Amino acid sequence: MSVAVREARPSDLGAALPLWRALHAEHEALDARYRMAEDAAARWASDFREWTRSVSSRVWLAVDAVAPVGLLTAHLYEPAPTFQPSLFVHVDDLYVAPPHRGTGLGTRLLDQARDWARAEQAEYLQVGVLAANTAARAFWARQGGAEFSVTMRLGESDIGAAA
């Protein structure tokens, strides 16, 4: 089955939102500490509309003959002022529906972000990956990604419960 990768339009929200929900449902299933806010989908939907019109954000969809089966959102950023100035692309969401995994579709979506990063003269592309998501970590490693920063979390039992 042929899958086309294209830039999303504001009218694609209804098709893109289920992919975003599926991504975060998978993350929540991988780690109980990963919890989305009650209004997260509404906030993302509002952001999606802005991103599809923005010069500093991009959204791509992978669409088969029936429906979207992949999603990538990316944004241009500069680091905090305490760091050397450099433009970079941050990938917020990358999701491929399970039946389409292992087909190269994630790489095709990422290639769109790479092309955009080059066109914008970004110095690098980065992504945050849930530590428990071993498949995603392996995907990013195959793409040439290497750990740069690791976030450590202390839970309530480690910091002491509030009195």
C-alpha cells in the first residue's frame, strides 16, 4: 500500500489528533509517571492550527489510501541566552501507526524535518524520547542520534511526601 508524506493543513486536525492521542496513550502505557493533562488534546488542537500556519513550525502527515498513519511535528528554536546562539529544530511528536512500523515511514517523516532544518540553516535537530520507549530510542539511534542530556526524576518517595 502506498503512503504519501505531505505537510499538514489546518483542515487535517481531525485526522491528526487521533495519531497524537495514540502516541501519548502508548507513552502512558510505558511509564505510569507520564500523565497528560485533562485538557492536553484541546491545547494540542489549538497549537496544531497555529503550527500549520506558522513559519517556525511544521507538521507532516503520512497518509495511506484510507487515512493518516503517521505524524511528525517540529519547531525552530534557539537555546537559552546562556548558551552560544544556534538555530535548531526540535521534533515534538513522531508517531507511526503500528501496522506501518518497520516500513521506513518514520524515516520518511524525519527526512521532511531534516530537509526543513537544512533549508532554515539549523545547526542540529533534537528530540526528547521517553526512557522507557526502547523502540523509539533504537529508531533515533539508527538515525544517528546520540544522547546529549538525560533527565533524572525523583518521585514522592524519594523527596518525601508533602505534609
